[in-house]
Amino acid sequence: MTRSTIDRRAFLQGGASLGLAGLAPAWAQGQPAAAAAAAPVRGGTLTVLIDPEPPTLTTIAHSAGSSVLVSAKVTEGLLSYDFDLAPQPQLATAWAVSNDGLQYTFTLRRGVKWHDGRPFTSADVAHSIGLLKQYHPRGRATFSSVAEVRTPDEFTAVLVLTKPVPYLITALSASESPIVPRHLYESGRADANPANNAPIGTGPFIFKEWVRGSHVTYERNPNYWDAPRPYVDRLIVRFIPDAAARAAAIEKGEVHLSPGTPVPLGDVERLRARPNLVFEPNGYQYINSVSRVEFNLENPALQDLRVRQAIAHAINRQVVRKTVWYGQGTLIPGPVHPALKKFYVPDLPVLPYDLKQAEALLDAAGLARGRAGASLRLKLALVPIPNEGGQRTAEYLKQSLARIGVEVTINSQDFATYVRRIYADRAFDLHVSVMSNTFDPTVGIQRLYWSKNFKKGLPFSNGSGYSNPEVDRLLEAAAVEVDEGRRRQALTEFQHHIVRDLPDITLLAIDSYTIADRRVRGHTVSADGIAGNLAGAWIGT
């Protein structure tokens, strides 16, 4: 490979120049300069609250949100990412992408050892990419074009692709694409490996014990490559299933870090006022969430665009944000979260709240209110995601749509039943969901609108059954386009199609916070926040 071939994106930079030294830590925002500049303090036990309890402790074959939050403490990735999703070094110290987008070359960090003392090499990287391609729910697609991983020496790994994957350079974080030890994963199925629940990695913390239903304990790795990190002696991850108990533990200082705003929405402002707590908004750029209402387009009435438009006109988005979500979100016009800055289109047309227009559209669609003052036009079954925001949104829609003669029945259930009802049984008309855009539209958004992703039983996919050949073409073009401008244009056109066709209605980008004890510093320094390795976290006074 020639120098001209690998300079296209200027990714060949040394680890020092790509480090986090010039990045203002998120925890320093709004704090006195002296506190931000204070030297880290060694020692102590850091406690993190996570709900629900993770199904596994390693994400080599899983993408459950709670597993994502713990995996990177032990197993690391090739790269980390700043708040703008620009790559930073982790197990790779330098990297390059060929002009045609078909080769990714990584220079690996030297002197790194697994927690059992074995050396980390390029063979571990090659084997891990193969496992992600075979077993990981998103990795199956992300790495599907990887034909081979060449290892010319112990500290070089070259990913060779059959077609360009422009988002691949953003998919290599520890929580999304962990590197695991080949010597422990050489045989058997990766999704059933005992090491998933007693992990061995290269990270700042060493797994000690998992007490089911209670906590996981990690201890400081004294041989971590990024000395003197980590600063704390012990990391404890607690599981508290009751929402009120979580709020109480946070308020009393029994836990130090609580990601994903794990408290009732009505408690947010009260807790925000507590002098011992800080609400950190950063650290959610890598996995970001939107609230949406999805239509089942197999329902004949909902196949009529006028009916979907009428429902959109009956939704007062400001009320949804202020009342349903207690102001914890930002109204957005389309399917892309503002955190994906390169692809977000802020001026997409939005159908305004207008009950008269909604009534007129239903009349035009042949759904008259009936004779003798009958008010009912249509009956719809609504299934909300089983969380507070989903349930409250469903209750609002029931009241709002009743005003235009649409009767809504809310069907609530546990999470497993909810997933089956939407994606396998197809037993719904309206679906209130919360979906992650992830770190790139091809990974997090395409799955929701691509006609080839409408498959019975496939969770978190194209639940509406939406099909538009031009949308398919734009999504497929964006998935392989290496020119950033053309890729952005394709995804812009895609968004315009979605707001015209209305297979769903995106309501808002949900605010997510890490509720942190004010004494804890250095916890949010990358786009994945608490899902990062917490090597730089320390407890002050």
C-alpha cells in the first residue's frame, strides 16, 4: 500500500497527538476551573448503578444496553471516540483507510497484556473481528464485508473488505466491538463462552465476582498499559430494580454514577437541585435515542397516507415534550438524532397540531364520524415500549386521538411479550418505541426503514413494514459511499422521503443524563460516557 493510498482521511496519526489531553472533560463543564484542573486522587471504591442487570458481562456476542455499560471495563476496543465521534487511540495507536475504502490498517499498542498474563497481539484482533462478524447482533452487518484480517506482524492488523463500509471507522469502540483473547475463544460458540460472564481483557479493571441479583465487583489492574490509571482501587456495579429505590440510593450518595437517567421522570428536577449531584448530558453521542410512533402498514386504514397525516396533526409535540417527558428531550423533525451532526437535517417539514385538518383528512379518507352524532371513526390497538416514557406517550395518544374520533386501546406487557407482539405476532396498529440511532445512520437507522429488513421475528427492525424502492436505493447507496458529501446528500434525501411518507412519526430526541456524585471526576470523557472504561475516573472531596 502506498503512502498516497492511505492518506485519504488523514487517519495516520500517532497515539499522543490523538489522545484526550486537549479534550475538555465533560465533568468539568459548569464546575470551577480549579476543580477541573485538580490532580487525580488515587484510591477508593467507585460504585455505578445499572438497571436492569445485564444478561452477560461481555459484548462480543451481545448488544443489550446494560451489558454495553459494563463490558468495556475489562475488554477494550481498537478505538475510542470524542464527543464529535472523531476516533481516538485505544488498543490501536494509529490507523489508515485506503482511498477505495477497502483496507483498514491498524498499528497496535505494544506491551499490552491480557489479565492472565498472555501478550496481546494482532491474532487477537483478527479472531475478535471474526467473532463479531459471526455472532454480534450489529456486528453481523458491520463486518459482513470483511473478507479477511491480515496480520503481517504481531502489531499490525489489516481489515480487507469486499466493498466500502464508510461507517466502519466509527464502529470500533470497546462497548460495540470488543477485542477478546483468542486463546480463550478459539473453540466453541462465542455466545456461550464462559469467559463472557467471567471476562478476561486488557482493560483497567479485572473481574472479581458477579453476585447475581446484587452486584459485580472489579478490581484495579495494577499492570494496565495506561499507568497510572486507573485511579480507583475497586469498581462495584450495583443492580437496583425498583425505580424509587434507585432514586433514594442516588440521593443518599450510596452510588456514585447512574447512567441513562435511571429515575422516574418526575424526580429529575428534584434531584437536579440536590447540591451533591451533577447531571452530565455528555457521553450519549455514541448510543443516542429517539421516541417515535410507528404505524403498522399492514392495517388497511393506516395504508392511507391521509389517515397517518391526520394522526400526525392530532399530536401536539410541545405537550409531548413538556408534559409526557417532563421537558426531558428536544423536538426533532425526522428520524436522525441531532448528535449525528453530519446527517441531521433540522428544517424538515413537520405537520402542525391542527385538529380541524385532522378531521378533514379523515373525512376525505372515508372515515366519517357516522350518523346520529356517533363520534367513532376508527379503532386502533397501541403497544408501548414497557417503560415510563412509552407508557405516558401511549396515554397521551389515547386522549389526543379520541378528539378526532379515533379510539385507542393500550396493550401493555413485559419486555419479552412486547418484542414478540410487535415483531413476530404483528399484533398492533400503533407502536410507541424508543430506538437508538447508534453512531451512524446505516447502523442505527437503516434497519427501521429498509424494506429488506422487514422480517417477521427480527426485533428492533422495520416494524412498520414500510417499503419504498427509492428509499431502499438511497440507504443502500449511503451504506457504501466513501465520499462524505455524496453520502450526506443521500441521507438527506432519505429523510425527506420519510417525513412525506410517514411510516412513523419521530417525536423527540430523548435527553439522557449520567447522575453523578459531585465528588467524582473524570468519568465522562468520550462519546460512550459511562459505557467507556472509567480508567480516568477518581473520587475527590
